[in-house]
Amino acid sequence: MSSLGEKHSGKRSDINYEAIDRLESFNAFVKKKNTFLFGITFTFLTFYILLPILAFTPVLQQKAIGSITWVWVYSAALFVMTIVLCTLYIKMASKFDKAAAAVLTEYDKA
């Protein structure tokens, strides 16, 4: 018996993509996934683009700890943010996979 992934991996020619697009669960899934992906991308890019902008302003040139300025603290925080966002994405990806499988199951029942 083939798994759901093999069944819907593109090897079947009888998939009606218009019918899947009309499913309410599919549209809710796509909206939720896009909201998450655009949100995480916006957060990532905003904080990375702010570094070169703020690095040459007095805001981040002030000393934070000893002779270490806030630029270095902000740069280190970018590494932490990257790890956190990647971890969050990995956890959410498994939920998105389950939601996609549920949509495909609903399509098969219809």
C-alpha cells in the first residue's frame, strides 16, 4: 500500500487541482501557512536590515559592557534570532505537513 506522500507526489495524473483549490480547508491551510512564512520572513529581514542602518548611528555606538558597544550585542542577538526562527520553522513545518495531509485526505474522500 502506498503512503499518502507517494500517492500525492505528482505521480498521479488524476488529481483535480481546481477541486483542491475550492476546498475550504485548503484555503485556510494556505492562508495560515502564508501568514506564518511572511511574518517570519518580515521579522528576519527587518532585524537584519536594521543592523547596517543603526550601526553607524549613535544609537548602537554607545558602550554596553566595558568597551563592547551595542552593535556587537545586536549582532550577537541576530545569531540567536536566526536559531530561534529556524527552530520555530522546523516545529511549524511538521504541523503544516499534517495539515496538508488532512487536506489531501479530505480531497480523496470527496
